[in-house]
Amino acid sequence: MQEFFENVLRYCRYFVTFTLGVFFALYQWVRPMFSSPLRLTALIGILIGLSGFIFFTLRAMLGLNPV
């Protein structure tokens, strides 16, 4: 039983490490865009638009708001 919990803990550490690595890689890729105000504004607009699209799509798919 001890080996089971050690294995589960290993998967949790792997998940956290993998997630942080993905976010760090994305940040390194997007960081040069922060130097220009126009690019930063476009990036923020794209993120807000994408978030809104996902939000409204999930609401419609789950039937929370009839379309």
C-alpha cells in the first residue's frame, strides 16, 4: 500500500512540473510582445475574446443559457 501512495505522489509532482513547464514556455514565447503597447493591447484583446468564446460556448453546450 505504501508503494501505491508513493506512486500517486509521483504523478502529482509530474503534473505540477509539467504544467509549470508549459506555462513557462508560453511566457517565454509571449514575453517579447510586451515591449510594444500595440502588441500588448492586441494580445489582451485576443485573450479576452478567446475567454468569452469558450465561456459562451460552454454555457450553450451545457444548457445553462438557452440560445
